[in-house]
Amino acid sequence: MPEPRHTLSACRGGMVDFWAEWCGPCRAIAPVLEELAEASEGRVTLMKVNVDENHGLAVRYAIRSIPTIVFFKDGVVVDRVVGAAPRAVLRDIVNARA
């Protein structure tokens, strides 16, 4: 898998899940994010950034709480969701931003 710091700025359409292994809500939302990425039929790519292993990226993107999902379009942050949001909220963002 490519280094996250190199791929985030090049992300054309994607969501980046900032998470940690010890985070229960992170584990709960992971399957939802995977389903949404698959359902987008290639319009949205899911990348995962473990904040314990990539502290610099978490700082760069001002991640203060996890899970945080950051949405990119053409390499620019266009939205973010903090916490384990409902599937419908995430789906609406994916549909609007993809």
C-alpha cells in the first residue's frame, strides 16, 4: 500500500478514515465506509490512516478526535465528519462529493 502522506494530496476523489486499533467507534464504522466505497463504483477511494502510526498526518489534517473521515476532491479537503456518523449521512456526502 502506498505511503498515505504521498497519496492524500494526489487524491482525486476519496475519503480518508483516520482511526486507531483501540477505537471502538472506528471499528464499528469501518465496514460502512468500505461498503460506500464499493458502492461508488470507483468514484470514491477509501484510504485508512492509523493515527498511532501516522501521527504527522493526523497533525497536518488537524485530527483531534477519531474516527474522523476527511473527504477529498481533486486533492483538496472538501468535507469532514467527526465521530461514527450514520450511514445515511456518509452516503449523502459521498454522493454529493463524488
